Amino acid sequence: MVQVRASEPNDTQAIAAVILPIQQVEFGIPITLEAQPDLSNIEQFYRHGCGNFWVAEVDGQVVGTIALLDISNNEAALRKMFVAAPFRGREFGIAQSLLSKLVAWAALHGVASIYLGTTAKFLAAHRFYEKNGFAEVAKSTLPQTFPVMSVDTKFYRLSLSANAA
């Protein structure tokens, strides 16, 4: 049974244990925990405005993460969406559960648009985002407050304006 819940301060190590192997080993991105200060201070980095950070658990084990970063003007950035390899796929539905929680939260908090950046390597992620209504956008159309990462090569936007307050 999958449970999606807001992260807690004692989840920090479990969150890093999901994210770092995917970044470093699976996709060969040479990034360290120290280079991601948001993971060491989730409360301060994500929990302001419409922002939040969630984890997915299976039998008490953190197996997925997702975050919403408030970038102002009723806009937000989807960040840190990762699911451990053994728990991917429709049979688990973890990615869908995480994204559904984030989109529902965003709509409830008046977000008009959610943006995300990803690398060309994350092909399955691209299909997943597109299936869920995200449309590819040019980097030049991103809000100035969007936090572009050095590895980002593709950008997407989900419009929630019909749901925005």
C-alpha cells in the first residue's frame, strides 16, 4: 500500500537515499548532497507560499519524492520528483500518486501554472509529464523566478489557470 504524505524533518536521510542513487548512478549526473542544499533544509526551502515537499512510502520505507517550490505570481516549480527503481511503473502508481497530490495541493493554493525542468536523459519522465497534461515550453518563456538547473535541457508547463483562485 502506497502512502503519500508531507515530509517530516526525520525523513532527510531517507529522501537523500532515494534521490542520490538515481542522480549519480542511474543517470550519471555528478551531483552531491552538499550541492543540493534544499535537501538539507526542506522546511526553509520549500514550505513557504504554496510550496511543500512530499514523500511516498511503501511499508514505512520512503520510495519516492516530489516538491513544489513557490516561485511567485501564482506560479510554482515542480522539483525533486524521484521514484526508486524497484517501485516504478503503473502497478505501483507511485509517480502518479505523488503528482496527483502535488497538483491537487497547487490547485487548492491558487497556483495557475506549474513549471518543471528536466534533462534529455529522463525519457520516461518526459512521457509521464506529457501524459499528465504538461506541455513542452521554450526556456525563453520560463518565469524569471524559475530555478533553472545546469542539467536542465527540457522544460514543461502545466496550466491550472481554470483552477486558480
